[in-house]
Amino acid sequence: MAEKRVETSESIYLKKIGDRLKHFRKEAGYANSETFAYEKNISRAQYGKYEAGANIQLNTLIKILKAMNVSLAEFFDDFKEV
């Protein structure tokens, strides 16, 4: 019998971070994550994982947001509690 995976609040937050990364990438004019990552010298495979909700270090998030010209305050604005 398959085991059900229960989402933790941590995984929900990571998914929300991924959704915000995707939102700001598209807002910056990049239709896909591979083009954005390639042009900003970020690992394409890893960046795709971040958008999918993989764990991300704060310094990596800051590097990505700088490439998007987005501040931490703007990124977390409208970020609701889980």
C-alpha cells in the first residue's frame, strides 16, 4: 500500500517561494526558467528545482533576486502565513 505524503508547513513555504520565483522570472520577461538561469549564470537544473519547491539557501535566494532586480522586501511582500 502506498504511503500518503503529508505536506509540512516547511514544504508549503518552499512551494510558495518557488511560485514567487516563477512569478518574478516571468515578470522580468523570461518565459522559461532555463533561459533565465542560463543568462544569469545560475545552474539551470538547480534553478528549476527551486521553482518546484526545493530547499534554497538564503544566500542563493539573494543572488537570484539580485539577478531579477527584486528586493527581499518586495519578494516577501504579500507572503501569507501558512
